[in-house]
Amino acid sequence: MELLLTIGVFGFVASVIYVLLAPRGVAEQEVVGQRLEAIATTKTPGTVRLLAGPENTVWEKIANFFLGDKELPAGYTKLRQLLHAAGYPWERALKIFLGVRIFLALLLGASALLICASSTASLPQMLLLTALLSAMGYTLPKIHLQRKAAARTMEIQEALPDTLDLLVVCVEAGLSLDAAFVRVAKEQSDQGLLIGQELQLMTNEVQAGVVRKEAMSRLADRIGVEEMKGLLTFLMQTEELGGSVARSLRVYADTMRDKRTQKAEEAARKAVIKLMFPVVLFILPALFLVIFAPVTVTISKMFSSIGG
């Protein structure tokens, strides 16, 4: 009897423990997916968050009305990368952007129709103006997105040599490469640098279970910086050949700094040529007017007095 009671109590306790712990024993891939999803929905400091809540926004409803509720095809991959490079890394940002484009195209097209209807414009003029304004409304958001992405990419490129210097210091101090990336990402993210935020996202992916090579490849594709792809290849070759990571990073950092200096010198040389046109068109005429106007007035008064 006591044996049966002991077995029953043991079975009850084991069942309770199993019920409590079983939901946590998910597969490794599911754990990585959940962590990556949590990282993707985390608000990154210094960026504009498009999504205020779980419900669909007005722009998403517009996009769903015209494009449907299904997942967008893979043909929008480049647009997703452009959105991320511009500072909008969330999955729903694509539909929001498409909704904004469609709304502006319809708004400007309807405005053109109203303007032409209230005037005496002919039907071809009405159609032409409507098409032009609709195309303008559909194109302007992408132009703005490209300009913002180019500005962010330029800022990341300018900060990359300093980031590599910090990585060199951390690796030479005894940290592993992954720990050095975590340290540098936290330091530069606290300073509000864009490259720090992107590195922090990469380190979060590595901590969630993604291989560092794949995480760095994603980082290079997201930000669109060729130097980051070169760094990935450089680190892979160093690890395969068994070279010093710190020395390789220092050499690559020196190369990046030389490239930054060369770009600055090239921009300075181009600035001289670009300044010629405003100088000739605006500054020289005003300068000639200030110099020769008093002389001209004096000479004209002198000849008028002689003639009188």
C-alpha cells in the first residue's frame, strides 16, 4: 500500500513538473526565430518608428486594398534593403511605404483632375497633367528614401575607420572578436552613431544563434556599404589562413582611413570647379558693378560739365 502511495505521489509530482517545463522545451530553431523576432520589433534608438501599435495603419490599409493582404513577393527585396538603409528596418515598413506612394499618386492625380475640370483645358492636356502629377506623387517618396539612405550610408562609411580602430583596441586587449563587436556596438550605440546601431543588431543576431559570417553578410546587405563586405571577406581569409585578427584589422583600418582622406581631397578638388559657375554668374558681375559704377558716374558727370 505504501509502495503504491509512493509511486502515485512521485507520478503526480513528475506530471506537474513536466506540465510546467514542457512548454519551454521548444526546438533550437524556434528559439532562434523567437529571439530574432524580438530583436526586429525592438525600437532602435535614434531612428523613427513607423509602427505605433499592432493594428494596421492607414497606409497599410491602402496598400492592402490595392495589393491584397498576402505577403509581398520577393521582387521587393531591393526596396526592403533601401528601407532598412534609410532607417526603417521593420517588416511592415514596406507596406506602409507602398501605401504612402499610392496615396500620394492618387491625391496628386485627383488634384490635377479638379484643376483641369475647373479650367478650360482640353482632354489631352487633362490626361497629360494627371499622368505627370500621379507619376510625381509615386516617385517622390522613393527619391526621399534614396536621399536618406545615401546620407545614412555616407555617415556609416565615415565612422567605419574609427569603428575598426576600436575593434583593434578591444582585440589587442584580449577580447574575442565576437566580444569585441558587442563592446564596440554598445559603445557606439550609446553615442547615437548609426554604425553602432547596425552592429548592435548584428551582435543580437549572433547571440540569438546566427553564425557570425551570416550575420555580417546580412549587415553588409542591409546598409549597402561595400567596405563592410570587404571587411567580411578580409576576416574570413584571416581566420582560414590563421593570421592575426588584430593586425589584419589594423591594416584594414589604415586602408579605410586612406580612402576617406582620398575622398575628402577629391571632394575639395571638385569644389573648386563647382564654385567657378556661381563666381562667374553672380559674384563677378556684382564686383564689377561696385568697382566700375562710381568711375562711370564720375566720368559721365565730367563729360556733361565739359559739354555744358
